Amino acid sequence: MSNQTKELKIPSALMNLSQIEKFVEEICDQHYLNDSYFGNILVAVEEAVKNAIIHGNKNDINKQVIITYHSGSRVLTFRIEDEGEGFDYSSVPDLLECEESVSAKIGKGIFLIRALADNVSYNDEGNSVEITFDISSIYRETTLSRINKLHQYFEKQKSLA
């Protein structure tokens, strides 16, 4: 199943997120990925699409979000692109390392994407993100590391409440 490309375009409305789940599920089924890895991919891609809809396209139903999937021999890559002006992705802090007042307000979606994917990169404008998942060997250690990051985040959030 290497070197496939598939594209999905959706209007910028959160009600269209259900299309993302079907899109990701079909791709994971083609690659025989288990449910936990499907969950990682789905959450990361949905968070990127939500960011594109809300922050990039400002919920403008006349603008689209384009989700492009590409498979290589060992990886799945999802590119999520919006029609917005972009943002400075380098200014978004790691929520595990920033002050509580900051972590309560910004970057939750980006944190989840970074925690669940193997590689995340943005174009220079900041209106397109590529999220890559290494599927050549899904190690128990990788899964446990991702779960640990999420537990750390949620423990930090509980301490803020």
C-alpha cells in the first residue's frame, strides 16, 4: 500500500469533522492499523483540521480546508491546509514546560498533534501542517511514551483546576 495519495476538501464548519473520521478510518483500514494507532492519527488530524477551521479560516464557511494523505513505504503523511493568513508556529510553547496561566489558554491542539505524531512540520506561512506517522514498526515504547505525555498534560490541567 505504498505511494498512495488521497484528498478531502471540506467547507470550514465544525459539523464537517465527521468526514475526517471516515477519511482516516478508511486509510487505517487499508494499512491494517490497530485501533490505538487509528486513535492517535484521528485525534492529531482532527485537531489540525479544527485549528484550520477556527483559527485559520475563522469559521468562514466559504473557505475550505484541504486534507491530503500520502503513504510512503514506511509512513503515512497528512497535510492539512487552510486559506487563512497563517501563524507563527514557533511561538507556541510546549505546554509541559510553560507557566500554568499560559498553558490554560493556548496550544492544546498543537500539543496533542506533537504528542501523537512522529513528525510535525509547518510551511513558512503557517497555514499548512504536515503530520507524519511511522507505520513501519509500531513499538510498544512509542505508544507508552505518547500515553505518558498525555497523562502528564492532563495531570497538569487537574492541578490548575
